[in-house]
Amino acid sequence: MLSKNNQKRPAKAFSKADQKSNFFDAVYEVVRQVPRGRITTFGAVAEATGMRMSARMVGWALSVSGNARPKVPAHRVVNRMGILSGRHHFATPTLMQELLEHEGIKVRDDTVVDFKKLLWEPPLKRL
């Protein structure tokens, strides 16, 4: 858009709240694609949203996803070693494991058994 003196105006900047909301929505969209009985990692979700270095932000987004609609299967996201590192954000300390086991995923010592076999890689965001 040009101003009266034909100079380009800067594009409208998004507020921090808008940026956070857009990132959270992108995270939720990716996590909703994780197939039942499979898992993915915080880093894979971050990379799929185009924010490769934001794995911790993915965890933050998932920690507040309880009221999101449609539901977000946050229990299917684990750390890069297969550890249920987000388990303390669930209603009970064992709920994440229980949800995974209900889908046929075995967990031992808070770690997914056959992690590499069950790992689902989301499609990368096309820029």
C-alpha cells in the first residue's frame, strides 16, 4: 500500500497475542494429524509448523490445549528419546501413559517401547 507521498507503508504487524495464537493453531493442526497408535516428537511438530527451533514452544502450546476444539491428542507427543516428558501437564500423573496404552502403545518407565517403530513424522510445512 502506498502513502500520499507514494512511499510503501509497512505491512500491519501482528501482535504478540496474534503470533502466539497462530503458532498454537499450527501446532494443534499438526498434532491432530498424528494417527491413533502412533507418536511424534515436540521437535517434529515444531519443524512441521515451520518453526524448527521451537520444540519447547510446542510443549507450551500443548500444555494449554485442553480446551481446544476439535480436541488435540497431546498424549501422542513425546520428547526426542520417546520419554513422556509432558505427562505432568495431564490431569493425573499416569493419564498420558493410560491414553497411549489404550491406543496399543506400550510404555515402560515413562518411555515409549518401540519408539522408532511407532514414530510418525508429520509432513513439513511448505513455504
